[in-house]
Amino acid sequence: MTARFVLTVLSLLIVGRPATATDYYVYYLGGQSNMDGYGYVDQLPEDLATPLADVPIFHGNTSKDGAPTDGKGLWEPLRPGHGVGFNSDGKANVCSKRFGVELTFARTIRSATPNRNIAIIKYSRGGTSIDEAAAGDFGCWEPDFQGNNGVNQYDHFLATIRNAWADSDIDDDGTPDRLIPAGIVWMQGESDAHHTPEIASRYQSNLRRLMDLIRAALRVDDLPVVIGQISYAKKNPPSWKHGEIVRAAQQTYAESDINAALVTSTDNYGYSDPWHYDSAGYIDLGRQFAKATLNLEAAH
């Protein structure tokens, strides 16, 4: 037995087998408040209240237009509390008492693809528009919107993506991971339906531009996109006066893009306030988003 052989055996025993990358298929969840999520954690059934240890989520910290680009976050196993009120400083995540579509979306995707690792990136902000004329105090996703100091919601989204991809070991198992963009889920449009018919009428072109730019940021030109159709706010008069225009624009967009789909189950949900779905609504909406995403994947 040579000294070289002994050294080789010892080195293998010490360092083990060469590390190989773990592939994670990543879904991005974005939009405004009904993507933030206003479901109540204490209303979750027991099977949804437990963490998903094998599904990491990176939830970018939300910030106003004009503030320094944020999107800080920390990969952690998915658990309840990634609804409105969640925040992160990049060193620790602080979950809230609310949840959104992420809980049932992840469970449905994972159940249908048990041999595939999945992960979620989430960045959304309540009240935001995709038309700069509707930005108001909440913010705007239009990439060229200057607003205050030239920083907009698309900039915060890009920061979220950069921060998420900067971690080479998202599951903290000591081996590198590879993130593979798998889909976009978008729930937004109420703000653009609230102001004027002209703003609402631009929604289709604005949506197409934004989805193409999000696809470009994720470096997959034909990435599947699932849109949640805005529903009627249970208020008289309704909170968004030109909802029919935006709803039609969302439908036309989905029909004109071979890699897009529209979820319309939102019309069936109850509301916890005049603007946001109730807990049962978010539970079902996550499932419907997942089913539409899986159908797009199967078709292509």
C-alpha cells in the first residue's frame, strides 16, 4: 500500500464525496395587497399551520418608492406569517399574523411534483399600480417611473431577486444550490382600476410590458405567467370604479400569450374588509394559482 494511496483514502474520508448542486425550481409571487395576503394565521386549519421544512421562501422586505432599494430577506422554510406585516432586515425575518397564497400554492405544486425541489420568492406591496399616473402614495411598478429619487417597485423587485440569488446555499445543508426560474404569479390591478378609464384602458399594455421585464429579470423569455383576475370589491360604490376594463385587459393578456393563464375564482371569495379576501379565499386562491401553473407547465 503506497503512501499516496493512504493519503487519498484519508482525504476521501475527511471531505467525503464532492458536493453536487441541488436544483430548486423557483416561483415568483408578486403584486399588491391581495398578493401580500390578509388571511388570518389563527384561522388556518391544522394541516396548513405547520411549516414546510423542504420549501424555502425568500420574502423581500417591502419599501416605498423613493426609498433606497430594499428587498432584504433571508431564505427560510415556508411557514405561516408571510402575509401583510411581514418584514425582514436581511438578518432575521419577522413573520406576521397574516398569510397569503404561498401556503397552499407551495403545497399543491409540491404534491404534484414530489421529485422536484421547489422554492418561492415573494415581493409585493399593497396599493401599488403598474401605471405611473395611478401611483399615489403606495408606489408604482412601471420600471421607468421616476417618482421620488427615481426608485420604484420594480427596483425593489430587482433588489429582491439579487438578494435571493446571492445565497448559494438556500437550504443551509452545506452544499450549493441552483435556482431555476419556473413561473410568475401576479395578483394586482385594483389600483389601476380605481382612477380613470384612461388608466384602466392602458392596463393590458402595461401588464404585458411588466411581465416581459420580470421574465427578462429572471432570464427566461417564455416563463409561465399566471394572473389573478381582480374581482368586485364588496362595497357600494365599489372601491375600483373601472374594474371591468381591467378585468377584460387581464383576460385579453392571458389569451394573447401562449405561456400565460388567468385565474377567475376570485369572484367566488368572501371579503374580510371592503378590499381583501377572507382567509378561505386565500387558501383556495393559492391552490388555483398552482393548478394553473401546473397546467401551463404540462402544456409546454
